[in-house]
Amino acid sequence: MTSFFKKQSETRSEIANEYLIPWYVIGVTAIICAATLILIAFLGPIGQGIIQYRTSQSGIWQIAGQDLANLVLIAPILLIGGFLCLARRAGSKYLLILTPITLMYTGLSIGIGQEWSNSAYSGNVEDYWWLFGTLIIGGLILLLGSLSMFTEADAPDFKPGGLRIYVGLMTLFFLLFAVMWISQIQQVTNTGDLTDGSYKAAPTAFWTIRYLDLGISIPLGFLALFLMLSKPKKAYSILLLFFGFFITIGTAVDMMAIVQVLNGDMEAAKEGLIIFPILTAFSYGGLFYLVKDKIRRNAGKSSG
């Protein structure tokens, strides 16, 4: 893996010309975002418990799962990518582009999704608004910066192979994901709650996640699959961005479910325990499809 990034190094003038945002701003931003995620985890439920979230116990366990995913996956990606960027390694873009949408999604979902109007929940999460705001702003900077690092020359020559089967299966699970959320919304509008009572426990979180997923996550999934079939070379950087979002947010959702199940949380949707891990696995497979030729090519150069 190290040789992959070394082989991607370019001259300083070439790298500077590629960057829409200065390389040092991108690198520092990535490191700041990583430090922010680590700090949130340290202050949160899996750390010192200093941040008191205004949400249900189930919501707190979900945040704990998010923090675990941030520590084991997203923060390391940002740290390695940020330091590689500061070292002027062009390979940093393949890491940094995986994180922007998830950073913005996380900042928005936690910042907006608290039960602010419910006096039954006390907390101090509002005192730490700047941490979640940092993720949103940092994600926006990394989004513009990482996308501008790529050109069409970076895209490998794709061989369709079984791609249509993959796209068909992933489309099916995105549809199941959408149907699951829509059915829950219909249940809430018809009865005023979900069968497990989780809606009344945290209605703000419910609507925040459903709007973000039905308005952003799922449409991005269908758009990514369309581009993968129609214009993978031209849309290469966008595909990396989308699949980076799918693997990072998917891993976070899987970690949330694990924490909920370990704590006996009955609000963990049974359908989601099947759909989300499969979508995450497919997402990792899609990302591997996008970068496998480059990995093999650079591995061949190293061995040669």
C-alpha cells in the first residue's frame, strides 16, 4: 500500500496546478477533521461522557457506534490522507475523497437531530456545536479540494464483466432501504408512532435521518450506479466520492447496530440488520472495482 502512494507522487508544480484549494489547506483540514472526530469520541459516551446528548438511550448507543467507526476507520483515513497531502503525495486524494460527504452528514445529523424541544432530555451538546460545525465546514473544503485533484487520466480502463449483475443487486438493496424508511414514515403518519415506540422517544432524530437518507444517501446511491454503468471514466472522481461515502457511513451504521444489539436495544430495526451490512459489503466491493486496476498496476511496478 505504501508503494502505491509513493508511485503516485508528482512534482510540486504539477500538484499545485491540480488543486482547486491549496494543498496545505486540504492537508491541514483533513488533520483537523480527524482530530475533531477523535475529540468527539473522547468526550462522548464511549469516552469520558462529558458531552451529554439530548436524545433517547437508543440514540446515545447509536452515537457510540458512530464514534467507534470514526476512531477505527474515518479518522485514520483522514490522518493518513492529510499527512500524505502535506508530503505532496498525489495518492492522498484516493483517501481524502472517501470522507467529505460522511463528515457533513455526521455534523448535520448529530447537530440537528437532538430532541431540542423535549424537556425530558437534559444535556449540554449545544456547548459543543463548534465541533459538529467543524465537520460540516471541513467536509465542504475536502469535497471541493479532493474532487479537483482528479483528472480523467486518473481513471483506469474499465472492463464491464459482471458489472451489470453487481449494479442490479445493489439497486435492489437500495430499493429495500428506501422501502424500509418509507414504510416507517407511513406507519408514523398513520398511527403516530412505530411499534417499538422509538418515534415518540426521538422524533427529531427520526425525521433528520429519514430526510438525509431519502434525500441524499439513497439518491446518491442510484446516481452512482447509473454513472458506473454509463460513464465510469468521466465520472471517476465522483464515483470515488460516492462510494467513499457508502463505505464510511455504512461502516458507521453497522457499528451502531452492533452497539445497540450488545446493549439489548430493541429499536434496532430487524430489516436494517440485514440490509445495511449487505449494502456496506457491496459498497466495499464497488470501491475495490474502482481502484483495483491501479493497485495491481502499482503492485506490478513494485515487484518489477
